Amino acid sequence: MLDDTDRRILRQLLADPALATSDLAERAGVTQATCWRRLERLAESGVIQARQAVVDWRALGYGVEVSLRFTLDKTNPRAFDEFLSAARDVPEVVGIETFLGRVDVRLTIIARDMQHYQGIYRESILTLPHISDIEALMLIATIKDSAGLPL
Amino acid sequence: MIDLDDLDRAFLRDLSRDGTLSAGELGRRHGLSQPAAWRRVKRMEDAGILNGQRVLVDRAALGFGVTVFLGIKLATKGRVSLEDFERAVTAIPEVQVVQHVLGLFDYRLRVVARDIADFERVLRRRIMTLPGVGQVEANVLLTEEARPGPLG
């Protein structure tokens, strides 16, 4: 079970994931040794699942990000599986989410520019199976992006 | 913008799976010395391609069983209302992500809550009371998957 110390460490870690353990310990008000031990335990118990590097696609020349929201043709029982499996084969898809609601699946697509996006949309997206409707939201700006939890 | 070769892309693939890999380990995997591997990582950090880390946690184990994406359309638009809305929405602790978008909605929010009842509380007390908020659409997240992207 988590105690207040775990929660303090997690809150600080989620707020600033790049912190060195010594800084994290200081902000959470624990010794460095305690911080290490707690982090190990949180990772072993699966509370912390992974620490991953963030790749900035804009810095790699992918200036366009579009969120495509799909409604699938659910009369086919294999619609979700086949759609998701085909979407995984599109390299410009950087994220896949499934939902309960009006939208079934959302794909995050990146492209170098609008012309590149148009090509991906026509050749790789519209050809995905079992689509019944698509809506696009184009990203203008990310105002907040945090993994923080109100712990 | 800098050019990447196949090794750089392999590094990015490895690091976007496990950001804790040391330069020594990356070098061993791809047949480079530790200093050579370190130089490549450093170069991609300096170019802003490697941009910090993210921590993935088991939200349900921490008591946050529900993640909801909200599409929000503002009722009134204008520079002032956008700024007011953005200032107020980013201050809500349950709101993890705020994106300004173009299309059916003006903003996309990612909201975490303990359960559906807690989500309803956040929606009514915090979201619906935001300045200028109009139509709101909610979709409850079932699964999410990060893909490696076009790293060859």
C-alpha cells in the first residue's frame, strides 16, 4: 500500500519527471536513500510502469499534428481489432486511444506539413477498414501537458 | 534541424521505450563506445529532439480509475475569453492536458478522476463553471497506446 511518503515522491516526480533523485528527495522532504528505496519499490509493484524519453516531433520536422476521431461500423464484430491492427501499421500514427462515448477510436497523426498530411490521410487513413465516420481536430497549441495526478 | 542517421533513430526508439538507458548500455546494444553513444544522445538533446522524460504510472492503482477526454466549444470567442478560459482551465489539478484545436471543438482536455461520481463533480463544479464554456462532449478512455512513430 502507498503511504504519504510514496504519494509525496510521486507527486513531485509526476510534476517534473526529469528530476535527479537527489532533487526529487529534497522536494519530497525525504533522504536520498529513502527516495531510492521508495522508487525501486514503486517500480517493482508496478505503480511506476516506465520512464520514457519524450521525442519532440516538431524538432524532427513534423510540424503538423492532427487528432482524428473515428466512429467505426460496429455491425462487424471484428471492426475494432481489424481497425486497430491496420492503424498500428501506419508509421505516422503516434498514439491510439479507444473510448466509450460518441467516438470509438482516436488516432494522433503527425506530418511534416499539410501536403504530407493530405497524402497520409488519403493513402493510409481513408483506407483503414470499418470506418463509418471521421472528424479531424488540428492541434494549434498545447497549453498544458502534465502527467500530474491530484494525489 | 539536424539530420539523423539509422543509429540515431535506433537510439530514439530505445529511449522512447526506456528513458533510463545509459549511454554505455545504448552503445553496447548498437556497437558504439560509451563516449560515442553519449555524444549522439547529447546532440539530440541539444537539438531539442530528446525533450525530457515522461513517467508512466498505474493510475488505477493510485486511485484514479477514470480518464475522460472532453471536447469543449467556447460560447463566446475573442482574445480575452481565450486567455481567461486557458488561465482557469490549466489551474484545475484534475486536468492533465489542455490543447487548443481547430475543428469541431476549440479545446481538448484530458481529465482524471477517482471514479465516475468524482468525474461528475469535476465536470459540474470545475469545468461547466469555466469562463466562456459552451458545448462539452465527453468520451471515457478505455485503452491507450503510444506508438514509436516514423523512426524507421
